[in-house]
Amino acid sequence: MRQGFPIATKGMVIGLLGGSFDPAHEGHAHITREAIKRMGLDRVWWLVSPGNPLKARQPAPMAERLARARQVMPDPKVEITDLEAKLGTRATIDTLTRLKALYPGVHFVWLMGADNLVQFHKWGRWRDILRSVPVGVMARPGAGVAARTSVAARAFRVDRVARGEGIGARKAPAWCFVNLPLNDMSSSEIRARGEWRK
């Protein structure tokens, strides 16, 4: 494996939580812990992205976001990474394709909050993402109904599984919606209050 890349062995189930993490907060940590518990994941890798093409505002410097993420999520089962910067990928489907090639035999599960599922159809090649790896959608405040009736949820309704447990062993397309105790913290609210970069 390349230097600076996380270690994973054949048969492991790795959850991938992507985002700008600008800044990382307890809401991210909460859905990560719940995903590990409810989906039986061996590890979760946070993919701190260089930027988000769907957002006009560019994020804080990568080093700051990585450092903050490590403070928020100091768990041995969670690896905070800048894999997309190392791989030179920006689109999620390109990242998944590269990771699957680099880690043969590892089962990846894409994790996202329900708020992301609402606008998932705006992501580049979103159908290919759903056909590439199983997807675990974690409940987020105010997004439940909109997520379950979203364009992507309707397009892949026959591929929805009732429970998250064991989703990593399923062949894509497969996705689940996981209800969990909600945490309403959001990065945009933290930025608006100017709390994290003092």
C-alpha cells in the first residue's frame, strides 16, 4: 500500500464519510459512531475533501480541517484522511473507483447524512455511485421525509434494504436509511457563529 494511505485487509468493511468537514463537529462523530454500531463496520475513513463543487464558498485550509477532525473524532476505528487530495480525485465516483482498485477485496460502504440524499441527484454520476458501492444514509434533523422521497430514493427504491446491519456484504446497488437519535449540529451554523477559527 502507498505510504500515507490507510491500511485495510481483504474482507474488511470500511465506511467512507466524505465531505469538506468545514469544520468537523460532534454531528459527524455521532453519525460515524452510529454507522459503526448499526452497520457492523470494521472502520470508517473520513475523506476530508479538497473542495466541494456544489458549494460556491471554498473551505478552510486542509491542514486546519484535518487537525479539527482529529480532535473531534479520536477513535481508533476512525481514520481521518486527505485521500482525495492524495489521489487527485474530486468526483465521488472517481474516488470510489480508485479505492476499489487500490484495496481489492475490501468492502466499501458510502455513508451520508439524509440531508445529502435530498440533493444527491445533483452529484456527478450519482447513479454510478449507487451502483458502485452500498450506501448507508443516516437520519438528520428535518431531512427524513425529503430524503425518503428524494429523486435518488425514488429512482433506487427497489434497492432499499430494511436494515443497515450487514449492508457491507451486499452487492450494489443497495442502500438503507438508518433512523437514530438526532444531533442537529451543522458546519454552516458553526461557521456563521465564527466559533471554530478563533
